[in-house]
Amino acid sequence: MPQPNLLTPPASIPPATALALSQKAPPILSKSPTSSLPWPLSLLLSTETPATWTIHENLFFAALRTGDDASARKVLDRLTSRFGADNERIVTLRGVYEEALAQNEAELQKIFEDYEKILREDPTNFAVRKRRVAVLKSLGRTNDAITALTVLLENSPTDAEAWAELSDLYARQGAWGQAVYCMEEVLLVMPNAWSAHAQVATLHYQSAHTNSPPSVSALSTSLRHFSRALELNSSYLRGFYGLKLASKALIPLLSDAPMSNSAKKRAAENGDDDDVPPPKLQTVKRLEELATEKLAEIVRNYNAGKKGWTGYQEVEVLAAKELLDKDGKVER
Amino acid sequence: MAFGGAALNIIGALFLAHAIYSAHEHTTTFPTSPLPLDITIELLVSVLLLSTGIVFSSPALKPIQWAQWSGKISREGQQPEAGKKTREGEQILGDGDMFAFLGLDGYGEGRRGFWDVRGKRKEYVGWVKAGGRA
């Protein structure tokens, strides 16, 4: 278990870690990083570094989520006096603070209207636009959130974070086509993102299972994207997990109906998206073996606490172990 | 290996200092005669020792292939860089998953820009009510 760190908060923050993070507030708040002296002297005596403000911001989020509103307020005041109340980022942080303290939907609605007012004055404040979407989501108005996000993305089509959020919203509604489209936009901006490839693969996998029997083309696309994720990250647990699931689903489909050459040709002709023929049964089988082997290696080394193998999330390793156990230990 | 490297560096530096001192003394006492062979050998050996020591005491090389590099991050997690801390006492960490901000790995914190503060607060209150155990 790594030390809770405010400069680079861990990838996942369970409540216990959040508490540990927010308990760092008193020592940080006790001494001021800026100096109260007049201008030329303050430059000499201030102790601030760029890291100072990152730490303050993360402390603000940790304090808010653990209900330590007094500390959050102090951090916010400190940031406001340093950067000014009109700073885009400060405006957003203030919004987050108010959202957290809103007691009911009516107050949340009022915050939403405040955001609208800010955006009328300065429509280029993208951080506030994103907060607006978050409020809509938290009010349960998913369709409005989607509309707001599409407008945002029309103005800023290279915002990968917003594309990912939109994809997530579509996927929650079961609109797989749109969700996949949004994730592919993320890939256009960041073609090396292994998690984005795995997410595209996951969406294809989920959409394949909405039909019965699952569609071969969606499953093979999923298999391909999982493989690409693994090409980009040689020890990606989620990638191997998905590769195993996708290949396991694909093997019976491929062996049941070995596509005749004419059927293959037809699929190639009418398919707009899936013009690549499905992979060979042999290849899929070998991929499944590879995934099983790698998953077993990860689970074994993680559970043994071997040095250099402890970076995985415990939940993910448990899930992988479950998948392997369900599969039977014969293969290993 | 770092310890052996440091030892080699110290020995090498001592020999180098000694060789330089000897060369200086020799040239001031006998300005016309050539440098004796033992001083030359000592100098060369000390430089060799120092170079080896520097190579051994340098930190491990980072992977230069993308898949190896990202795989290392996945396997090991984000590790603190030895001895580096900010003024607030927070450790400075090495490379981490640079795509974590996309919030696509389900367990993660999600996207910071769309941070669901109310949901997170509810989760925390639930955790406290349940007795504060993970």
C-alpha cells in the first residue's frame, strides 16, 4: 500500500485513503506559503513552489469529500487570494465547493443557473462548462448532459476528456454505436492510450452481447482492440482479462459455423465497418492461451507480493483470479 | 551494486589525487626528466576505476520501448523517487499512467473535470456509517 500522496493522488481513492489525505490538512494549513510583507520583500520570503498549489488543490478535493468543509473553505480562500477570484480555475473550484454544500435539488438548480450566468459573460470557460455537465448529471438529466457535451465538443473537438465522458454517458444509455464513435475520437487524439483501446474493445464486447447469438464481427473487433491495448502495454491486466473473455466468446462461434468462402466474401462486400474477415480459429485459441498464461502469472506474482508486481489494483487481481478459477485449473 | 560503485569511485578518486600529486612533485623536483612509468599507470588505472564506478552507481536504465515502459508502470505502480520531497513533505513520484485522466479504467477516480463531488461525499458518509472499514 503506497503512502497517500497529495502531490500525485493515487489512481483510485477509496474512502479510507480520502480520509488519510484530508488528515494532512492541519500541518499544511498551519503555515502560509505566501508572505504577508509588501511586494519586493514578499518575493524573497515566500516559500511557494509550483507543487504547493497542486497540493492545495488536491487537499481541497480530499477535504470536500470527507466533509471537512472548514478546511476546504480555508484552502479555497488561500487559492483565491493567490490567484484572484476571476481565475477560471478558481471559479470552477468555488463552483465545486458550492455544489458539495448544496442541501437539495433546488439549491443545485440555483448553482446551475449561476454557471449559466458565468458562461453568458465568458463562453470560453471550458472548466465551468464541464461543471455544468456534471451538475446536469448529478440532477439525473442525462439527456441534457449529452446535449451540453455535444455543444462543448463542437467548440473543442480535441478535448479527449470530454469525448470519454460523452462515451460513458452514451454507454449508460445503451447507445453502443455512439459510445464507440466517441471513444474512437479519443483514439484519434491519443492513439497511444492503452486504456482507450481497452475501452473501445469493452464497448464492442458489450454491444456484441446485446444480440443473441453475439455478433462475430463486433467480437472480433473487440479482440483486435484488446490486442492493440496489449501491444501498447505489455502487462495490462484489463487487456488480458478482456482478451480472454472475447476469445472465449469467439471460439464456439467460429468453430460452430466455419464461414464458407462465399459467406466471407459477402461479409466483406456489404460490411461497411467490418470489412476485415474474422480471425482464424487457431489464432483466437492461441490468444486465449496467452491471456490465460499471463493472467495466471500476474495473479501468482501479485499474491506472492513479489517485488515489482504490486502495482495492480486488488479488485482487478481478484476478478482475474475468479475468471481463472471459473475456467478450471486444468489448463495451467 | 550502488555500494560497490561508490567504493570504486572513492578508491578511484584517491588514486587519481595521488597520481596528480606525484606528477606535480616529480615535475617540480626534476623538471627535465620524463614522468616515471608507475605514475602513468596509476593515473590510467584510477581513471578506469572511476569510469567503472560511475557506470555502476548510476540508476537503472528506463525502458525505451513504449510497451515495456507502460508495462513496468502497470506492474510496479507509481514509485516514489528516492529522497525527493516537496516542502510540504509530500513525496515526489516517478512515472505514472499518463492516461489516467481519461478515467477509463473502471476503478479509477474518473475525470477530474466532471468530478462528481456529491456522489463521492455520499460514498464517504456511507463508509463512515458502515463503521469506517474498507
